[in-house]
Amino acid sequence: MLIHPPSSRFQLKAPCLRLAVAIACGGMHLLAGAQSSAPSSAAPPIEPASAPKTIESVSVTAQRRREPAREVPLTADVLKGEDMERGGYQSLSDLAALLPGMNHNQSGGGTGGSQITMRGISTGSQVGATVGMYVDDVPFGSSSAYAGGGSSSLDLGLFDLASVESLRGPQGTLYGAGAMGGLIKYVAVEPDPSYFSAQATAESSGTKGGKSGHVLRGMLNVPLSEGVAALRATLYQRSESGFVRDVNHGGRLVDGSKTDGARVALLLTPSKDVTLRLTALSQKQRRDGASTEDVDIATGRPVDGPLTKRLLLSEPSEVRNDLVSAALKVDLKWATLDSITGWQRTSSVGKVDSSALYSPLLAPAGIVNSAYGMDYTFNNRKVTQEVRLTSPRSRQFEWLAGMFYTNESGSKTQNLRPFNAFQQPENPVLADARFPSTFRETAIFGTGTYYLTPEADVTLGVRRSRNSQHLDQRFSGIFAPAPQPASRSSEGVTTWLLTGRWRPAERQAVYVRAASGYRPGGPLARIINPVDGTALNNSSFKSDSLWSYEVGWKGDIVPGRLTTEVALYQIDWKDMQVFTSSAGFSGIGNAGRARSRGIEWTLRAAPTESLRLATALSAIDAKLVDDSRDLGGKAGERLPNTARLSLALQADYDFRLGGNPAYLGATLRYTGDRWNSFKEAPGIPAYRMPAYTAIDLRGGVQIGKANIGLFVRNLTNRRGQTAADTTLSTAGGPARVNLIAPRTIGLQFSMDFS
């Protein structure tokens, strides 16, 4: 494993480990649920089969207003929290599996170290995030490239959530830096001051080749003052045994994980015009190692058999996320004032076994040890403040104006050292690198919508952002370079939004959309010539940006029974941020251009009161436009980790069992083939991940206040490959290929104590 600074990866003549998991699948009827602020049970109650079933209206806050998704001029999906729980979907990778055109790439030791990309906006090894992550209205994660910004997508437990919103395409005008590919927003269930409620859920599951796992969760909603104040608390724990075994250590499981989390929210409504919500959440994720299998890069077959790997060192990781926020809403009559304050802390620590890379590399120099490992940490502290004014609803002119501020303090450390046969560290330390950094940004933004007629309108939006950054670097160890000076950068960026919308009939909308987005640039660790004191590299790298052009149609074919949405888009991406090499260091630079074209289509039907059907498809053609030596790609070559085709089919049926409401459901998910890198990527041999199909089943019955559910994930036990890390292959080692979990069967039991 190579130690590298966040802005200039310090090279020991070998590349660093990159681990990616990509899951691209279609959505399902989960996308059709209407968002509700009412409490959602830990395991949702089953609606009576006699209740009329139609396709529900979907509501989103994509444009910072709550409005029907069928009228929003972009591709927006809502996953209902209760439906995700019913299917046993509990993590970020599960979430990505339910959304078309989305990829989830895990990196490093596993849990929490992850990247989310949409619509093919990926170069494989990401410099920084291209999809924004929000918890309610608070942006989460680092905006810079120096504190894990490219690998810190929030893997929040999907428990007691009202919904998860997915917005595809650049959201730079309303959501700012890092949302150039899209946005994921976790929306928690709000406290309800009107009644007391409590639920508890226990779940037990088993994975083929592994051991049993469990989920425990509980929710309590307590009115403190009827109609005025309420408190809502959620506790959860998820434990998984894993399914990959280490051949070097008696075949023990080495990818188990445990997640503990809590969320507490206090809602105060002292008057009908004022609402204050205080929220605190904390989550800790621990993992024994990544769910990777050692694979022969030439044949694609397991080296030592299915679901096995060889480790000389264990690869544990731990991710801790904490967030405290305050959201104030005041109705001023002429406008609504929103003030959202957030404080967050993220830490990630882990170890990577890099013996297969460094043993053959250092042996010719006479350096021989039993194993080599790299300990790493990422830490980030972030304060955010947003204030915005939103005009009342109008069919003439609507507007929104706001200000945003963020202040981040981050750090990254990497420590490479030898280990003995007992997995104990030994001296000397080969290299120790530390990179403290800061990121500050201010922005003003606004949108205006003018109604040409009651059925047609145009919207113009603009955001002006300015950031300043600081990066320090400190080295020690026998391979450490000479001390280098700190560096700084600053830049201003403007993003734009222009949409046109026409409603030819009730519950019908046609739209066109042009929008831009960006990722911040930043300073580069300075490399100084020791002879004459001149700089050997650039002082900074530029922000990269893109423009997206989209046309879409949303509407009912048969009102309440059959509806469809279709969107065509083209994204032009320029000045792509990539890892590059200069003066013996790998840093960050800007490459040329890429283009992504695609189509997204969903169809939802409720042919009877008891049966619901859905299908979703995403087709993406994402390619380089210019040759890139740094990426090792040629013009016309596919961008990594993106399936050309992904789709899902779903059916859900409600009925009565012994007089009790019950349900059955099935989902088929298909992901096309992908490449992990470009054909001539430096230090990352290309590996093709074949297409795969997975089938999920679910069913349940409600007896009084108790719910019993059963789910089966990956029914046919497919060996789906979701990502491939090939950096060890440069020294003759195997590819480390991430896999979807084998067949998993789970039983859920929940009780409502309201």
C-alpha cells in the first residue's frame, strides 16, 4: 500500500490501493411512495388488502419547496423508508441497488469508505465527491479532496426514515459544491406532538457461507406538550458475520461488520408561524475487512476458491459520524425564513495489508519482512450555516434567495511499516505522512420562476461561491522526502440553472433543463528543488465543471393506474480532476473532457386494488472525449465503474391471510458489465466485471399490532462482481474483487406499543 498525500500522493514507486464497489440497478415501486411527515414504524404495518390501491403522488424538496415530483423539472426519486425496511434494505449499497443510474464504490477497508456516482460521472479513482450527501437540510461530508472527500459518502442506517430522495444531474445552484452528478438526501421522520408511539423490531438473518446476523431497533415518540413539542428517539444495531474467508488463517470470516446508531430529535412549535427542530445523530461502523475475493486477473476465477482471500495482516476499519443540527422555520407572510445550522464530525481509521505490493518491491533492496501494512486515518470537523427566504406560492412569480457558509478542518494520515509473523508492528517506520487541511466557503444563491401562462413557466437560477483552502504536509520515516512548505489556494465559481416547463394536461409535464455543477479545486503540496529552491509542480489544481442538458416527460397514461417518466440527457464534463505525476510525486491535476449521454425510464402500474407493478431502466453511454495520459484512457473509451444498462422489475401483491392483512413481493435487478479502470491506467490494470442479475423476495403478515416479515436477498445465489481493485496486480498479486452478498434469508418481527 502506497502512502500518498491527499493532494500529492507520495510515491514509493508503486500506486496506492484503490477499492471500488459499483452497484447499478433500476428502481422499483419504492420510487412511487408519497413522502409523509407522520411517524413510520420500525417495521411498517401492512395495509388492509381491501384498501383501494392507486399510484401514490410523490412529493420531493428538490427545489427547496415541497411539491409533487411529477411537476419537478428533473429526475427525482423518493424511496419510502417503510418499503426499504420491508425488503430488508439497510445500507448505502442497498440504497444504490434500488436506484437506476447510481453506482456505489466502496474503498479501503470497507464500511463507510465509499463513493457514490450518478450518470457515469466517474474517473474510477475519485479525487473528490461528485454526488452531494444531505441529512435533512444539512450537507454532510468534506467538500475538499484532503479529508476523505472522495471516499466519505455517508452510509447512514436506513432506519426510521420518512424517505430517501435521489436527485440526478447537477444540483450546483441550490446545493453547491460536490453535487455535480446528483444528490442523496436522507429525510428523517419528524417528532409528532399529537400522540405517543413506540415500536421495537428484531431481525435475524443468515448468509450462505457465513454465520447469522441480526438487527435490533427501537423507536419512541413522546409528546411533551400536545400540539407544541415532541421528542423522538431511535436506536439501532446491525451485525453481519460476513461471507469471505481467509485461507491463511484457518478459513475464518474476515468481512464481518457491526453498526450502532442513535438519533434524537426535538420539535418545538411555539406558534403556528414558528417551528424549531433540534437533531442529534451518532453512528459507529466497525468492519473486520472488505468483502473481496482474490481473483486471477487473467481468467476472472477465484485464486483459492469462491469467497476466499489470503491475508498476512487483518484489515479492520472503523467509521464514526456525528451530527448536531438546528432548523428554524418562520412564516413571515411575505416569505418563509429558513435557518439551518449544522455541526458534524467524521473520523475513519483502518489498516490495509499491502504485503503483496511491497514485499516484491522492497526485497531487491535487501528489505525483507513478514508483512507490510498501512494504517490510515481521516478526520473532519465541519460547521455549516444556511439562511434562505422563499416566496409564497404564486402562479405569477416565485423566488428564492439564500446565503451559505461552511468551515472545515480536516486531516489525513498514513503510516507504512513492517510487521512480524505475529502481526505486530516493527521498526523502522518506512514512511509516515500527515496532511492537516482547512476549507472555507461562502456562497449566495437564488432562483426565480416566471409563469408565462398557468400551464407554462421558466426558471432561472444562479449561485456564486468562493472558497479558500490551506494544506500542510509533514513527513517522517526512512523513505520520507525533505520537508515541503504549506500551500494555499482560493477560487470563485458561478453555477447556473435554466428550466422550461409545460403542463399540457392535468398530471402531465414536459420540461427542458440546462444546469451546471462543479467540484472545488484546491492547493497542491509544493515540491521544491533542493538545488535552486524553485517549485517543481503547480501550486494548485482547478475546479472541474460540467453542463447537463435534459429533456423529459412525466405523466399519467391511465390516471391513478398507469404512469411513466422518461428523461434524455447529455452531460459535458471538462477539466476533470485526476491523479497525476510530477517530480516523483503523484498529485492532483486537470485532464480533458468527457461526455455522458443516457436515458432514464420508469413505468408504474396498479392494474388492480391489490397488485402493483413497476419497472425502471437506466442506459448510460459515458466516454472520454480527449485522450488522457494521466488516466491511461483514449478518446472514446468508456468511463469506469458504470454499466451501460441497468434495470429492475418489481411486483407487490396485497391480500388477506386468515383474515389478517398480508403481502408478497419480488424484485429482479440487472446490472450490465463494467470496467474498473481505463485500458492503460497507470498502476491499475483493467479488469472487466461481468453482468449479473439478482432476485429478491419479501413477504409478511400483520396480526394485531405485531408484524412478521420474511425476505430473501439474491435468491439464486449469484456471484455478482461489483468492483475490482487491481493495484496489487502490478506486482503479480491477485485482483481484489468485491461481491454482492450470497443468498441471504431474514426474518423480521416488530411490535407496535402505541
